[in-house]
Amino acid sequence: MKLLIVDDDPLVCQSLQLLLGKEEGFQIIGTASNGQEAVALSRSEQPDVILMDIQMPVMDGIESTKIIKQEAPSIHIMMLTTFKDEKNIRLALTAGAEGYLLKSSPIDKMAAQIRALVAGTTVLDPDVLRIIIEPTNEPDKGMVSRSNVGLASRGNDVMTSQTNEGLAGQSNEELASRTNDVMTSRANEGLASQVNDVMTSLSNQGLTKREMDIVELVAQGLSNKEIGEQLFIGDGTVRNTLSIILDKLELRDRTQLAIKYWQGKQ
């Protein structure tokens, strides 16, 4: 298995080259210090796997991942980074990366995950997976993460409008509470719209209402037992239905299914 290591820190490259090079079946074919070099080496060396950092000079890892996957879809790309924020995770997966590991991962664990990646399994660090599913498990936190300057601006417009209509006499707390209610309502509407878009897309791919319900619960991180309890069906039924869903969507596992769900909401 030919590996290319891409990181702007020479020490990281040297360490990975030394340690992973000792793993049976691994051949380190080179290192690159930025995304542009990674693209060039992927063309000339045709690695099986690229370990890709995100933040680098000249060209970052996400941009180079897009280019490499467009030119050579068979090359497996594992993001290996210190960044575990939701934005970078989603950008990397959308760009085509099949895995996302943190540099804190032990080398023996990393080697096993690289092998799993080549075998066709989507590999996500547990912390990364939690970040992906967190917005649904914690609705308030999820809505805050989705709010932005535009939403805040609309809230301010509402406050200004209400004040002009004679609400200036209200306390700051009452006015702030009303504004928060409006902002929360708008966030809920936006989130509901995103979910509806995902469900429509899944329906167009041949999924039934029950199958779509299971997809949504899988994306929330629920186990088969928990899904069964929510839908009042047995674990075996959930397991069998999940197999049908994966077959219809041509996915390998529930991790890929969760990623597809969340990518559809972007």
C-alpha cells in the first residue's frame, strides 16, 4: 500500500514516515509540505492513500483534496489534522475525503484505520463523529452554531420595528426575550426546511417513509435498540431495514449514511 504524507510541519512528516513505514504492507512514497505539492505527487506517484493536513501554505488540504479526487477518485484521502471544528470536518468530507483523524491518534490505531479506509470503510475519529451529530442531539446548541450575522441582523430589525411601533417602554429583558423568540423561530424554520430537503432527496432515491425515519435517527447517533424503541419496532427489524437502506443508497455502513444525511443539509 503506497502512502503519501502531506503536512507543512517537517517533524510531523518525518515522524509519520518513520513510524508508519514500520507497519507491514505500508510503503511511504513521499512527503509534501502543501496541497500544491500533494496534487503534483499524486499525479506522478499514484499513491493508494494520502494523509492530508488541512491548514498549509500555497494550497490547503481541502482544496487539494477536491482536485485530487476529481482527477483520481480511486485515491483514498484521510484528513489528518488538529482541527476538529464542524466547518472543517464538513468541508473536508464534501471535498471527497473518506476519513478524518486527529493527529493525537496513536500510530497503531492510525495504521488500522488506514487499512479500514482502503477496504472501503469511512473512518471518523470518535470526537469528529460526535461533532457531526451534535447539532441534532442538542437542538439549542445546533441552532446557535447555525446562526450568523444575517440572522442577528434580522433580529435587530425586528427590535427596531417593534420599538417604532410603541414598544420602547418595555424593559430591555422583555425586548431581548421577544427578539430571542423570533430568532429561535426563524432558526427552527430554517432547520425544518433543511430536513425536508434531505427527506425529499432520500425519497427520490427510493426510500420509504419508515426507511427515511431510520436514516434520520441514525444520523442523530442512535443505536439500533434506541431506534427500535422510538419507532416501536424490534432491533432485528431496524437492522434488516438498515441493510436495505444501505443497499439502496450504495453505502457501506451507518457512518457513511450519517455523513450523506448531514452533507445533504448543507
